[in-house]
Amino acid sequence: MNTDRIIKSLRLNYYVAFISTLLIIVAFESKHLYKGALRQCLSEDTIYTLEIAAVMLTIGLIPLALKLFSRNLEKAKAKGNAEVMKKFGKMGLLRIALLFIVIVANAFIYYGIGYEGAMYCGLLGYGAMIYSYPTKETLNNYLNKNEANRG
């Protein structure tokens, strides 16, 4: 596998996730979608459950996304550069997907029921997403660590 191809693929997925979440926010902010629509048709118990789900998704998936990525790449170092590049692509995509879930779920909860905490949880998701930008340097660091361990 080519490192440039892996990075380009991950960046494309990264931008798609970023832009699609921004489109959701723009749709609500521009009044194309109605804010608070779910609050009118859901019971208070369901609203409370969604509020808890927003927080639990955030505190569960963000650390999972970040730690799972580094842990799997550390394990792949012993198997060679091909395995590191393969894991980098798969785990990078999984990390983007998990953070995308956090951001989208919190955006819909924030706009759907008007829960302010979901906005902050979504911002934490965006922060983690920015931290997770796929770079060639990150991949090369794992590849270089692998070569240093052999020598």
C-alpha cells in the first residue's frame, strides 16, 4: 500500500465527516429544519434519556476512538510496515467514524430537544476530530518507530 493513498483516503473521509456535520448545523440554523421539534412529540422520560445518551456517547466514544487507534498501531509495529499501514488505514477510518457519530448524535440531540449539554459534547467531539486529522507525519512516525525497533 502507498502511504500517500492511505492519507488521501483518510483525509477524504475526514472532510466528508466534517462537512456533513456542518451541513446539519447549517440546516438547523438557517431554519430549514425546526429546532426543538422532538421535544413536542417525546415524553419527558425519553428526553431525559436522550440527554444522558448525549453525555454517555461523548465520554465513551471519544476516548475509545483515540485510544483504540494508538493501541492497535502499537500492536502492529511488531508485525512490520505493511501491517502498520493496513492498521493505520482501518483504525484511522474507525476513529473518524466514531467521532462522526459523537458529533452527529449530539447535533441532533441539541437541535432536536434543545439540550445545551449536547452542544458542549459536540464541541468536544469537534476538538477530538481536529486532533485526529490524518497526517503523513503520524504514519511515518509509526513506520520509523517500527524500523528503529528492528535495528
